[in-house]
Amino acid sequence: MALSALLVLNAGSSSLKFSVFGAEDALPLRVHGLVDGIGVHPRLTVGDAAADPVEAADHRAAFAVVAGWLERHLAGARPVAVGHRVVHGGARYAGPVRVDDVVLGVLESLVPLAPLHEPQELAAIRAVAARWPEVPQVASFDTAFHAARPQLAQMFALPYDFYESGVRRYGFHGISYEAIAAALPAVAPEVADGRVVVAHLGNGASLCAMRGRRSVDTTMSFSALDGLPMGTRVGDLDPAVVLYLQQARGMSPAEVQALLYTRSGLLGLSGISSDVRDLLASHAPRARLALDYFAYRAAREAGALAVSLGGLDALVFTGGIGEHAAPVRAAVCGHLAWLGLALDDAANARHGPRISRPGSAVSAWVIPTDEERIIARDALRVLRRPG
């Protein structure tokens, strides 16, 4: 493995993904791996090799597993930098930044807005600093891609001073959307700079409206809880429900948070699983209900985003569900047939890249996301900044 390497860490709620890139302009991928089942049944998987059980009670310990593997395979050398996916950058960070104590303090203050993600990401950053204090770290933010949207797309109808103090619609999954924006000219040049809605559908899910490959509007807002229903997150919800749960049901803020973040979404609707693969394999009526609701809400939001764009030229699916669940894509496209989207069933079964019929007024595509490469690119650019 090349000694001049960039390490990218992507911390999830119970996983730590890592990728090693050559620290060159082309950013060749050297290896990709994952520690999953953290705190339960942790396993290390590297490349196509079988998973090996490891000791990893938390994300710090998971990083120690990754670091040990890397040090053995880098012949004792350290990466030239470590790039991190960080979900929330707040109003302060509209681009990647080198991590220091000030940055850490700001990110710590944002934990209540991303409780499923930010604590694990901060744990990974601190673990790197403890083991490799001399290695620079760079944070790439899921909110940054949406920072330049029109003000109208960022506001709530609250008193204006709330907006000025940072209570606004931030949007998320921006690193994934940036990866799709970069891929569009090669995969779908005829629509790349047009009016495109990208559906990042996974355990976390959102949609983004792009024009000229820049974010115009998106479904997530102040936190990563809003918008589409997700694996365990509720998505769009009348805020009066929260007041009702606390005032009439006597639920504490912690209980409401657990309900909305970990017991709702596909899991809550189905009562079976948060995993679309399990729901597609089930014959239970509530499994079908959950999938139908998910597709309906995704199509409903896509229609709303078409208003933000003044029309729609293309719909792009990405993320774990978007890239692999053909029945879900078919259901979403079926709801959007009134826009002139005509699905090619055979192409959809092959997972694209184009899944609409020739002549379809709105084309549909499947494009795999590559968040890790965007993070590696960000890290390389920050390292090369003068001063």
C-alpha cells in the first residue's frame, strides 16, 4: 500500500467505515473497510475479505481497531491526513475545515441537532487526535452543500431573530449530493445542469433539488429528523404532536427524542424492521404499509421540489435503498407518472444507470454515491491551502 495515504472516516451510529486513498490528485482508492456492530457484535471487514470479530465497545475502540490494521499495512507510517464526515456544521461552516479546539467546541454545541451522528463523529475525531496527534484532521459537513440556497428555502416562519441566531433549514446528506453533482456530467450529460431532484434513500433519507448542480432546496431542515420517513426516524411531523406527547401523554423530552429518532419511521410503521430488505421479503400487511408510505412521501416531496425548480428534467436515485431496491424506485416513479416519467421496468431491474424509457419527459437514473471520495478531496484541498 502507498505510504502517502489519506484516511477517510465515516462514523455511523453503530459502525465506522474507513477508506484509504492515495494522496494524489486522482485520489486512487487503496482499500475500503468497516467496523460494524459496535458495542454488540463488532466485526472488522476489509475489502472483500470475510469479517473478523474484534473488540470494540464504542467508536474510540473501533478506531483503535482500524488504526492498528492501518499501521500494520502502512509499515508503521501515519496517514498524511484524516478526513471525517460530520453531519452538522451549523451556520458557521459552509465548507471543509481543519479541525482544532475551536471547531470541536462548535461541533459539540450541535450535538442536540444530530444526536444519532455527531457524538460518534466527535468520538472518532478525538480518538485520532489521541493516537496520532501530529496528523491533521479535516471535517467535511453534510450541511455545507446547501449553505448557498436562496434565503426563502432556509427560513421558518418564526420571528426573524430566530433565523439570525441559527434556527433555520440547513439540509443534510450534502456530501452525497455533491458526489452525485460531480458524477452527473459523465453519467447523464443531457440533464446534468438542468432541473434535477436527487433522492438519497437509505436508513437516513432525503431529497435535494438541484439546478446547475447546485442545491436549490431539500427536504431535511433544522435537524436530520425532518422530511422523509427513514429507517427509525419519523420525518415530517406536526410540531403540535410533540407538545401533545409531552403535555397530554406525560412523556419527557428524552422519551420523545427516543420515539422520534429510534422507534419511528419504517420500524415504527411496520413493527417488523427498519431494513427495506426485510420489509420487501415480508408478506405482513404492515410491511407493505410502511413501504407504500415511504414511496408516497418520497414522490410527494419530489413533486414539491419540482415547484422549487420550476419544473423537473430528471430524478436520480442514490443511497442504499435508492441504488438497490428496484421495487421502491418503481413505486416512487409510479406516483410521478403524471409528470411524464415513464419507467423502463427492465432497466430498473438492472439498476440502471438510466431507468426511464426513451422519450420520457422526465428521465430517471440510478447513480451510486461516493461520499468518501468527496471527503478525501476536501482533505487534500485543505491541506494544500496556503498558510
